[in-house]
Amino acid sequence: MSEFGHGSFLQLAQFFLPKIFFSVLCGGLIGLERELKSKPAGIKTNILICLGATLYSAISGLISNLNLETGQIGDPGRVAAQIVSGIGFLGGGTIIQSRGTIFGLTTAATMWVVAAVGLAIGIGRSDVGVLISVTVVVVLITTSWFEDRILGRSLKFSLEILADDPDGRVREAINHALARNDLVMDDFDLAHQGVHSRIILKYNGHRTSHKKFILDLWSTPGIREVKSR
């Protein structure tokens, strides 16, 4: 590959274009699954992570081979190590801690794997990159189905509800809605903000029951705002 140091644009294009194509394909495939679940790191983020890891690893290989002409031994593995630490920084930014509950770990782990896919494509193993991408999507889809259908009540949800509730009728309606949708309350926190009540509600149940519960809340008189936490 040392000829790329002084190679033509066509040679460089033949070297980089297949890697760029597969990195966009693999990053987009994983990002699509994240986008459909409304996660913070969607299609654009995962494509850029995969593309960046691909280019860094490919360029580090070129630099290492160029140095061979001067008798110096390059180490492309050093760039790969820096990619891993850089993705760790990005992944840390997607993790949110709120009232003892941690969100975003799956998104951070997905970004970490996407960087590994980019590294595989960058060193010329696009087949490995595609295989890993398909595996990641299958794991994300099947585990979500398993958690929802099999584990059932182990799924945890948290809502913030703003309501006009001077006489406690809204709280009573929330309890009835929980029971009606077969959800189990885990924690309840109430704070007054002027004439409004802010309710932090944590409960366990199925994902479909959670969605029906939210619809019930929106049809309850006195409730002004419902936000997932």
C-alpha cells in the first residue's frame, strides 16, 4: 500500500470508496434500529461514528506503510486504542442519571460496538463489519422482545405528571389507571408548585400496558402534562 503515498486520485478512490460504502451501510443499519426506538444516537450519529473509525484505522495503516520506506516501523494499533477511548468519551455523554435510575447504557454500548465495526471495515474486513452489524441489530430487537414478552413486570418506567389536584381525585384516578392496566407502582413522589401538583411516578409492567396507561392519563381531567423520565 506504500504506493498510495504518491498515488493517483483513482487509486485512492478505489481504496477508500468501498470502505466508506460499508461503513455508511453498517452504521446506518444499526442507527436505524436506534432511530425507530427514539434513542438519542440515531442514524446520523452511528453512521458518523462508524465512518470516523473506518477512516482513522485505514489512514493509520497507510501512515504505517509509508514509514516503512524510511526504515521506521509504524504501529497502527495506537490509533485504534485512541478510537476506543474517544468513543468512551462520547458514550459517557449519552448516559443520564436521574433519581437513582440510569438511562442510556444500551446506546453507549451500541456506539462502542459501532466503532469496532468501523475498525474492522478500515482494516479491510468489511465482511466482519457487516456480520457484526447484523448481529447487533438482531440482539437489540430480540432482547427488547424478550424483555417485553417474557420478563414482563421486570420492565421499569418513570413518569412526571403535572396536574391540578386540590382534592386528590387525580391521584385516585392514577391509582385506578395503574390497576386497570395491570401495572405495579414502585415509587410515588408528590410536590406542590403553586396551584399545580407535580407527581413523580415509578412503576413496573409490560411495555404495551405502559402505553395504554399513558393514554388513560391524557384522558383524565386535571392532568396537564405527562413526561417520560
